[in-house]
Amino acid sequence: MSVRQIALPFRGKRAEMYPDPNADLIGRSYEEGKATITVVETCLNDQRRVMVQRDLDGHTWSMPAWLMRLVFRETKRKRAA
């Protein structure tokens, strides 16, 4: 019996580095009552979400980046033609 290597047609997906569109939110914070909520990082599984942390108890959770932009009242303004 001869030994042969079989090459499968699957290619490994390469991790491509895309520029993070929500990197500008990291480090920004707002106050909610006595607590300060700070954006810590972007979510590893979903680039559309960010991780936020509350300073009172250190609780961390993720939320959509568009919602954080709404909290910070960021709006894209149209250019004049």
C-alpha cells in the first residue's frame, strides 16, 4: 500500500487587518448619575460593538457603537455643495 497526501481545496482564512471604524470611541466617557461610563475597547467578536465599563463597580458590558455615538451626540454633517 502506497502512502499519498491528499490536498483538500479549502484555504485557511487569513486574518486581514481592517482599520477599526470605532477606534475613536475608545477612552471617551460620560457621566450617568454618580457613575462614569467609559468605552474600554471594541468587541473582539463584532467590530460594530464596543465594551464599556462602569467605574463604581467595574461592571463591563458591550453595546452597539452607534448607540454610544448617539450618547455622545455625534452627527455626520453634510458638506455644502
